[in-house]
Amino acid sequence: MGGVSTFPASINGTNALDLDEDVGESTTHVCGEDIWWDVNGSVRILQPTNGAALSNLGMVQFNNVQLSDLRNENYASSGIDGSDGNPAPGTVVAIRTSEGNYAKIDITSRSYDLEFTLVVYQ
């Protein structure tokens, strides 16, 4: 893993984000993306796609989560419920990308769009 990128990002409702390539630009769900903000009415789910996996770390100190923590996390291919105000701002999610890189997001706002601070380790 050579570099670390940190910046604000967002996923528009029903769109996806490729954390290995087009970081920061949400696109319609096609191929290559790692996470998909699936919005269907009031039902919202943050879905891993294309072999990526997620782990909801909850309300932890974002800056304290290190690459070594991400490498040792238990990841799942199931989505994280985004309905009823979840995941709340301040929730941290660990991501293992489809290319085997690691990332973490700190959710700052969630509605039809999902906004977050993103750190990608490549």
C-alpha cells in the first residue's frame, strides 16, 4: 500500500462509488464500484459490491482507526441498514475494496445522498 488519500466524498442516492479508481465521483451502479447507496423510498442500504466487504465500526473516533485495525477487521458481504436515521452521522464504516485495498468512512450526513469523510489506503 503506497498512498493514503483523505477527502470529503458523497454518494448520490441509488449511485455507487469505486474506491480503487474514481474516488470521489459517484456514478450510476454499473461495474467496478465498491459501495452502493441503495435508496428505494424510505429504505436505504449501504451495500458492498463486486467482492468488496464492509464492517460497521459504530461511533468510534475516526482518526484513531488505523490501517492495522482495518486489516484485522471482520468484514461481511451484507449491507448496512440505512433506514430510520441509520447509519447516524459519526458512524465509522471500514471497507475492504474489490481490489483488496482498505478504506474507512466517517458519515457526516445521510438522507437521499450519503456524505462522509473518506480515507483510502492504496
